Amino acid sequence: MSILNISNQNISGNCNLKCSYAYSYHNSNTTASNAGFSINLTYDKANISPVIYNTNKYEVATISIFSPSYHKFDGSQTDAEIVIVHRPVLSGPMFIVGIPVIVSGDSTNASTILTQIITATSSNAPAQGESTNINLNNFNLNAFITPKKPLFSYTDLSGSNWIVLSKQTAISLSSTILTTLKKIIKATPTPAPEGPLVFYNPDGARKGLGGDSDQIYIDCQPVASSDEEISITKNIAKSAISFDLNNPNTILILQILISCLLFFILLFGIHYLLKYISNMNLTLPKIGRV
């Protein structure tokens, strides 16, 4: 099976605002479970939704660590990948974020957190079905996302919306830790299948939920090499507008507009007919008068 390749050579167009990802995650406790093909992590629910994706609010459902990666990056799988699954607060499709992990001697806050998680799982939950509470003082998904860096977007066959960070923003782990990870989980038998169209957002994710997160978007479906949207600021309106003809709301609006147009045409016709009859009466000869 061919695995979906995340690469600049594999994009179908730009998406920019249509794949607008704003985030402000919070500190959380976590429990790690060994699922055999991944390490699954819990994330506390907060009072405020930590993610807005295209004006829809999301909360974290689960976090998984795969090795090797779930996607290909620039033609080959990386050493590991973090997959953050979000569920909608009200309604809508699932929203999932993929972050590549590579072997490197560079160390960041995300590297430190991942190292602690993998080490603790290896010691306390090395076999499938086992789980362990992990004591972390600074577990926050903000550390895993690099803002304002290009990212990729696609919709999978189940309808879930994906954002995948580029390999240039990958999280680094030492070869020792990655070897430890590979000892406690197996490669997933169901990586991301090739097929969906992949789009590109050069603006990247936005850290923080304020600013222009209340903008509204006119959704323009992809044509040839572009999948852009027109952004209208919140000063014009507060609700989202879409000209998608498959949208029942759009069809209703069009029906109302057409009905109003036909009504005015009918009124104009009646007015014209009455005026014509009135003029005819004025011009008729006065029959029967001497």
C-alpha cells in the first residue's frame, strides 16, 4: 500500500485561510497507554476550547505516538510521528494534527517532554495493554507546534480534516530514545493511505485564539492549482457565509431571492396592465350619446 506523501512536490494548491489553525493549548496531566502500535496519551479538558479550525472550536480527544511515522515526509517515513486527534465542541468533522519526529541531537522543550514520556512508558508500561500515569510539570501541546511555519492540509476518506506539519518543523529525539520507542511499539499496519489531495498553507498555524480568529470566510472550492478563500473581517459580519450550492442554507437564500424577484416582476406586470386598461378606457369612443 502506498503511503500518503507530505511534500512540496505533492500539493494540489494553496489553502491558506481554508486550513486556518489557531491554537492555545493548556497544561495537562497525562496517562500513557501502550496500544501495541502506538503510545496513546490522555489530555485534560479545559473550560475554553484550545483550538479553532476554520471558525469551528475543538478540544483534544487523544494523542498518539507512532514509530515509524504515519505519513511519508519528502518521500520517506520519519522515525516517529505525533498525531493529535481533536473532537468538535458542537458538531462537525474530526480535526487531526500530525507532527513528524526525527533523529537529531538538537534539544527543545518538546524533545524533553517526549523523552520523559517514552522513558516512563518503557519502564512502567512496556507491553501492549499496560498504562502508567506520567508526572510532568510542563506537559503542554503548545511546545509541539511551531507557529507561522508552512503546513499541509488534506481530508481523509472518513471526512476528518488533517493538518500536517512539515519535516522542517519536526521534533528532534536522540537515537537512543527512538530505539527505546521502537522496542515497545510496532509499526502501524494502517498508515495514511495515498489518495487525498494535499494542500499547502504557507502562513502556518497561529498561536493564540484572539486577533482575527473571528473573521468569516467565503469558501471557494479548489479549482486547478488554487484552493483559496476570501476573508471578510468581523467588522462586516459576525457569522460565516458560504456560497456552496450543496449547502441547504445557500439554497434557501437563493430560493428567497428568486421568490422576491418574481414577486416584484408580478407587481410590475399588474401595474403595467392596469395602466394599459386605464389608457384604453380613455381613448374609447362615447357610444350612445347624442
